Amino acid sequence: MKFSVLTLFPEMVDPFWNNGMIARGIEKGLISGNCINIRDFSTDRHHTVDDRPYGGGSGMVMKPEPLKEAVHSAKAGNPDARVILMSPQGTRFDQPLAERFAEEEKGMVFVCGRYEGIDERIVDGLIDEEISIGDFVLTGGELAAMAVIDSVARLIPGVLGSDESSKSDSFTDGRLEYAQYTRPEDFQGNRVPGVLLSGNHERIRQWRKASSIKRTFLKRPDLLDNASLDEEEKTILRRWCRELEALVRN
Ligand code: 4G0
């Protein structure tokens, strides 16, 4: 997968390619990434990239001409890439969408807006998909693009080590991950749950399943709204219910 980021602040995105699993994925030749400075495609003496909004009002709007040339340049180096605008007005990004991108796309071009937004004719004419990482506003699309790239890249086979498969992550099956512990066995008087030290793999599996469904219920009940519980999860929740009832009675 080839990722291109169109931005007025390439210095903000450049370090992203050089660290952690993204850098490893690039070294392995599984992904590649580059930045294109939109300002390089401005032709006037002052390299203008923004202008005042028609109709008046505060703030500035990104001019269409440099953006159009930047997108064309990106697509020339990244053919059949999907052109994505990071914007608070976009479709909400989530794990299923990350999985779809990782599976279906050969390349992705991210347009990062600044100022109050970009000229609507660019959105209409050049953008394939408008995506938001959540209901909040950033000063630019760069952080949002990096979040999307990070989550898509780690789903590409081989980018994560075989040891740290992305297949069993939170959200992959609509449940939060179970609680994790490492040494020491006793940390400031808090002990690791005994079952995890037992070596009994079946009991450990059951404990993790209970941990997973209970934290999902407590921390993100919305994830269970349209989910169907399997028999094991129903048993876990019924038992939990009885434990709570006993607690209330005593
Ligand atoms: C385009 C994405 C880009 C339009 C980008 C802002 C939040 C997100 C930008 C605007 C962003 C997100 C209309 C304010 C840049 N902020 N939630 N800022 N407008 O994904």
C-alpha cells in the first residue's frame, strides 16, 4: 500500500514515516509513504495557498488551483489511489473501514486541509471519499490522516510481527480486549489474578472471555447494542448478574 499525504506542513508528517511499525513496514517493502507540499504547486510570486471566502466572513479558504495540481501530482506517482479528504464533515472512520481500506486499496492519497476548509469544487471534483476520525475539530487534517494511515498500515499482512497479530484486537470482533498483566506478580499490593498464573489454558481462555465481555459492558455498552452474545458470554453475564444480586442481598 502506498500512502501519500498532501499538506502545507510536511515537516509535521515526515517523522511519522521514520518510527515504529510504520518504519518497519516501509523497510520490509510492504508499504510506502510520501508527503507532497501543496505550496510547491502554487504559481504566484508569494506562493499563495489560501484566499478570503466569497460572501465574506472570517478565516481563509484553501485555493483550488494548487490543490488540484498537488492531487494530480500525487496520483501520477500513486496510480489507482483513492483520494481522501480528512474533514470533520466526513464519514466516521472505524475499524471495519480500516479493514476495508487495508484489503481493497492499492494506494491512498490524503488531502489535509487547513484554515476554514477547502474550496467546495475540489471536494466535488477530486475527492473520492471524505473521512472524519471523530466529532471534533483539528487545526489541520494531518493528525487525522496519520491516525488513519497508522490503523490501515498495521492491518497489512506482515507489517506487525506474526507475534502481534492484529486479528484479535479490540473491535475486531466488536469486543474490548481483556485485561493484561505482566511482572511483577505483586505491584504495590495489587496481585495478578491467580488464574493467569495457573497454567490452565482452558481456564485462562474463559477468564479472558469474561474479562472482555465485562469491560465491554462497563466501558463501551454501545458496542453491545446490536451485537449478538454467544452462549459462553450469556453464561458469563448470567453468573455475574447472580453475583451482583447476592451482593445486594447481603
Ligand atoms: C477540512 C479532520 C479540513 C475542513 C480535519 C477542517 C478534524 C478532522 C479541516 C475543515 C480537521 C476530523 C470545515 C473546519 C481540518 N479537523 N475530525 N481539520 N473544517 O477527522
